[in-house]
Amino acid sequence: MFTVHVDRDRVNELRLALLPMATLCDTADIKCTKQRLSVIVVPSRYPFVAALRMLPEFFTSFQFHPVAGNFNAYRANFYLKLFITNISNMYSDDLSVTLYLNKHNALAPVKFEDPYTGYLQYSALLLTNSHRIDISPIDLSVFFAIRSAEFINLLSDLVVLPTEYACVVVKKTEVVFKSLRNEIVLSTKKNDFIMGGIPQEDKVFFLISPSPIYFFYHIAYTSKFVWFFKTVSSLSLMSCCMDLYASYVVSFT
């Protein structure tokens, strides 16, 4: 079983981190291992899988309790919007939240507690079978990053509609963003880029579908840089780091 506790100082950070995910889907998978807790959405209208990944250090307390049956991971589907609503409607900003994840239960108990007044209330997440769709491991051999402010400006100029793609061509000397309506060329000498593994006389292609634009605006605003990688299955992947302990990851399918 996993017990995840968020003190009152971080409850609002958790709520704000979950909000952009809830704009894509009403429900989400919650996946918990000893390494991290992930909230994964698979939006039916868009060609990507998105995840919010939080390391144990993001939470006030993150505990794994070994049980019989070699249980060391947890995954289920839950109503993400309802969980956010429950947090938003808490009567006090002093409440902490504790989540109990047990493999054999159809409900995940949620405890709301005010340590100063003794207030205590229990709720529960109604769980269903998970989507079992995951993001492939990241191939770190090739990557590049662009400043978030620059990326946000690019999104406005590219005009990529739902289900459409934009191609990103990365060379040592320039990065080209191409959509059906526009092409933007950025010189690596005049702009702030971070890149690695790009062949000197070659190019690397990334295929992205940055729609709905408000979702990508939101996650880009949380980070100084927007990072692009390939997965081990050669899919394009985008990452925005909120801080050292939490990040958004989007894998384009």
C-alpha cells in the first residue's frame, strides 16, 4: 500500500499542477511506484498521452508499505475533476490531504485534516480499471530545449489545429518549426537553445501536435525551458519541469 500525504503548504500546488490535466479528460490513471507518482491522461480527441510526474520529494510524506503478493506498484483510473473539486471546496486553506492507495480496494480513501482545530473528514476516490497506456522511456542521447517564452510565441504563430502536426527540424545551426500554415526559422547563434547528440552535418526531426493550445501554454508557463526528446520507441516527447520534483511529459502518438 502507498500512503501519500500533502501538507497544507503544498495542497494548492498539487491542485494547480493537476488543473491543466483536467482540461483534457474528466478521468485519469494514477500510477504509483516507489520512484514516483504519475497522473496520466489519454485524451480521445488529441494524438498524445500526457503525464504529470511527481517524485516522492514533491509530497510532505510518501510511504510504501510492503504487503503480501509482491505488490510494489499501483495503478487505477479515477475521476480527476472530482478530486480537484474536492480540494478546491475545502472549507479551510489549513487542511492537509492524505491519500491511501491499496491494490485490492475499489475505493481509495482520502483524509482531509486540520491539525490546528482537530477537524477531520474522509472522502474516497471511486476507482475503475486503468487504461494501461504508458509513455515509453526517454532516449537521452538526442535532445534540445527552447526557452518557454519563445516556445509560447511560436505556438501562436504556427496555428496548429487539433489532430494536425507540426514538424521541428533541429540542426547545429538552426531550428525550424513547420506547420501547414507557417514556417519559423530560429538561428542557434541568436537564440538560447540547449542541445545534445545533434550530428554536425545532419538533422533530427520531432513531430508534435501542440493542440489544444491552452494546455501547452499552461504547462510551458510552469517551466523556464521546454525540452524535446525521443522515446526508445522513436516517438517525439516534450517535457516541462515545474521544479526539481515535478514535471509534465507529453508523448505524441
